Amino acid sequence: MQRNEHITSLGFRLESTQDAALLGPLLSACGLEPLEHDATEQMSESEYIMATTLAGGIAACVGWTRCGDAVVIHSLAVAQPSRGSGVGASLLASALAYVMDGNPVEAVYLATEQASRFFALFGFVSLEEGEVSDDVMAHPSFAREYEGARICMVRHYLLTPRGLDQCAFRLLENEGEGGEGSLPPGAVVFFKQTGAMIEASYRGGPVVRGHILGRIEQDEISYRWHAYTTRDDVTYGSGELVISSLEDGRRELRERGVEDGLAMREV
């Protein structure tokens, strides 16, 4: 599992499991059902990562299944006391990073009734059910009946990059100048782009709220940042990021000229 000090800063541990029954009470409390299916050549067993409290309680989880040459996310649940903390976003980013770092796929699918705006922040876009492959449509989370309106969504990785609008990045390193006491690894940075203007928002650890404003030109971003911290301080700074592409279609942003400086990877 990747570095995730963000989860630790929220008071949780990051753990993995394939025991869906263990997550039953949390899923039921969130109106979901544990996914039950037999693994086949086309469909793997479900995998889950979860955020647990120091006392062993489960605060949040996300589950997925490999289905042919794609992945289907079928469960994302956050207990009521932990909602609004950012743990759900961090878990989803961790799950996508786990999938893509270990055995990357071209597309990740999901079906949702109420959370389409949340998933759109991670680059998921809506599509018609007829656009979903037969392998994915055979997955239990797509095959089951829904009481409300279901929205099918997909996140493609090998399409031509579309700028940074509605893209989420997971912080890898933040050890350069100003790094200590700031945003911890594992935190999620959400980008918006309008023309050459770049904006981003983030939080986690001692950062109550942070904001980036900058300009993108080809593969470089010049930016300024400011953040409000738990010490009631306002910190700020500036820098330059270089954009590079990975073989699996994701991108990395790394601070120019600063060893072990700011680095983040697309989720």
C-alpha cells in the first residue's frame, strides 16, 4: 500500500481485505449490500481497502473487482461520523492508485445513484448503458435492479490528455521548502482549468483549506499557493511544476529544481 499519511492524520489506519462480510454493517448503514459473486476467468474476487480507527472500528471502505480488461468499483461507503473529513476521497484515490500501480487497466467503471458529482472530480464521465461492454454489464453491481435512476460512469486512462480540468492528483511527496507541517502524502488535490488558468483545492493534516492558482503552458505550470492551517496561520509560496506522462496514461506533476520537493500523480 502506498504512503498515506493523510489517512493517518485523520486518525485512521489503512488496511486491505477480501472479507466482504467484515464490511457488511458499514455497507448496510450506507444503504449498500456486500457484493457476492464467484470468481471466474472474467471476474476476480473483490478487493477492499478500508480506513479503521485505532480501536478497530471501520470508518470507510472502497471495493472493486477486476472484470476482463477493466475494473468495476462497486462499493464506496463512509460512516456518518467520518463524512466530510476527506477520508472517502482519499480512499478512492488510494484504490485507483493501487490498481494502476500494480496491474494497470485502460478503464474503471462504476454505477451510482447519487454521487455522480463526486466521481466527476476524479475524471469519471457519464455514459449510456449501451456503451458498457458485456463483461462489465455482467458484473453484479451493473446487473442488479436499482430503485432510483442509475448513472453509469467510466474513467479512461489511455485517451489523449484533456488538460487538467476535473482531474484529481494524489500527493506523493512534499518534503521541500515549506513541506514540513503542510499537506501530507496521500491527500487529494482537485484541479480545474479554464484556458491557461489552473486552480486547485486541497486539505489534509494541518491544512484546513488550501488553494493553488497558476498558469499552464505546454508541460509546465507556474503557480502560487496559500493555505489556512489548524494553527490559525496563513502560509503561502510559489513554484513551478513540470508535467510528465506515465505509460499507463496517468500524469505526474513534479516541482522543478527541488530535490524531494512537491510531487503528485494523477489518480
